[in-house]
Amino acid sequence: MARSFFSHLECSRCARRFDPGTIQTFCPECNQPLLAIYNLSEARKHLNPRMLSDREGSLWRYRELLPVLDDANIVSLGEGWTPLIHTRRLGERIGTPRLYIKEEGVNPTGSFKARGLCLAVSKGVELGVRSMAIPSAGNAGGALAAYAAKSGIEAHIFVPHETPMVNKEEVAYFGADLHLIEGLISDAAKKMNELNMGGKWFDVSTMKEPYRLEGKKTMGYELAEQFSWTLPDVILYPTGGGTGIIGMWKAFSELEQLGWIRGKKPRMVSVQASGCAPVVRAFTRKDKKSEFWDNATTIASGLRVPKAFGDVLIMQSIYQSGGTAVPVDDADMIRTIREVAAEEGLLLCPEGAACVAAVQKLRKDNFLSPSETVVVFNTASGYKYREVLSSLAS
């Protein structure tokens, strides 16, 4: 059995330590997320990048840097190790010839959410959790339903009525308890909390438990390994709950402490929909946290998040990296889906299309230079967005 160097949980604000052997959510004093901390000085003595060369093509190749202690508790559907695609024609046209797309749509259940929910469910099994609940804009609900089915855990999924049909159907097929709620993901969370009085279900909302983040950080590990232990200059990430951008920034810090990477880290760019852009507004105001976005609306269901619980950590990642935050209109997302499909043979989700559109904006503003290596995350398969594809075809 591979050894995990997982040490303890720590509040992201006050640094208070928490016992990783018991079920934890967020810091009760600060109301801020908990982070999984590893004994990296000890890990550095035993691990090196060469050890990865003959390992399985999944996120579990980084087994020692993940929080599950016993291999018997791993619940896996083959998540992670997704392709990094050099989009030459697209990049040359928009003036960024070293443009890459990290294609997360090939994950189980068709999105990057598989990474986080795989870890949350696996650690839940290890801690004896028997039922979980989640509010979701769509893809996270489907991922939890799938991993819950694999593990035998009971799952309760709360989604807005406007959630893409594919997401609602997959939850039903996986046998989870589906609740359709009027409003946004914030309203789904309120309803879930009302029904979860007394904590009969373990809440795996974004950043309200510490282990989904550990699955998302593996996107950062993979980028470093796929670029031969260097890092790209800029990463654009579609930001709803923001776990991915926080997780990658955490991954780069861990890799630096391990001695696996050196030098300048990427500028992190948060991309949001113009109709729901709390992080962009906070960045424009130079704020340390975001404010609730009223009347959120966008075709990109994953970006329809009025306020992220981990917003303080999102803002830190942007500021510390010298990054920025960019809003994109729905019309630009639709145009970009068409363009990338025709030029590169990739059917992007609206969230991924928003990032490509943001590249074009940043290139025009000279935030990006032609010589820089730029990575865009396509966080889900475009095939999951039937309603958007139908509108494109009409």
C-alpha cells in the first residue's frame, strides 16, 4: 500500500489545526475552509518525479499526496490524467501560438467535478460516512451521484430547475435522491440546509469540506508533469465555486516545497460570465472577498454561482500570482463554441468557451504576449449541454 503523507487539517485563515481522523467541515470560529496539510519535508525524502513514469493514468498516480490513508477506501472510476491539447490553428489566429486546452470533459461523468467528488467520497468512506448531500449547478451533482453509487453511500442532490437536462437525468440513473429547486444554486443550498437540520447528511458543498479541493489540486500536478516539470505562464479557469483555481495554486506551492518545480508560477486568471461575475467585481474594486451577485443569469450553468464560499482564497490566488479576472458575455461563449469546434474539433462547454473568449480579450489588452504558454481549462464535455447545442443548431 502506498503511503500518504497527509498530516492534518488547518484553517485557511487562523491556522487552527483539526483532527483528520474525524469528520470535519469548515472552521467554526472563522467560518473559512479547512485545508489538508502534508508532511512535505518527509515526502521529499521518499518521492521524486521519476517514480511516476510507470504509474496508472489517473489522479491516483499522486497517491502519497492525497488524503486517503488506506487504499481499500479508494472509490475510483478512472478520473484524472486528462489530455493537454495544443490548439495550434486557434492559437495562431488569436495571437497565442502556445495555447493549450486541458480537456476535462473526458473524466467520468463528463466533467472535472469527478476529481473532487472522487476524493470526497473516498475520504467519506474512510471516515464512515453513510449519506451525503450537495447543492449543485449540475455537474457536481452528477459526479456525487456516480461515486455514491460506486461506494454504496446514499446521495441527496439539490439542483435548480434550470439545470441542464443531462445532469438531472444522470443523477436519476445513478439512483440518487434528486431535488429540483426554484432559483439558483444558492437557493438549492438553502433548501438542502433546511432539510438537513441536525446534520443527518454530510454536506459536501464546495469548500465546505476539505477533500474535494484535494481532487481538484491534481489538475495542477498534471499540468506540471505534462509540461515536464515546468509551468505555463498563464492559466485561465472558469470560476463558479472556484475550487479548481484554489486547488491548483495549492498544488504549485506543494510542488515547490517538494523541489519538483522552481521559478515563477503561472498568472491565474478567473473567468466569469458577465451576468454573474462576483469575483470580477471584487477584483476590479481590489477587494479581498466578493459580494453576492443579484439576479445571476448565464447559459453557463457552472458559472451561475452568485457567491463562492472560498472567495477569499480565490482572490488570494489571483493577487499572489499577478493574475486578473475577466467577464465574458453569453454571446461570446456561443460564438467561441462554434469557432473552436470548426477549427480544432473540440466541442467546448460554455464555461470552457468563456475562457477561450477571455484569451482573445487579454491578448488584445496585451495582458498576454505571443511568446507565452497559455492553458485554458475546458471543465466539461460540450455534449452535456444539449440545450445550448440545440440553440446553436437553430
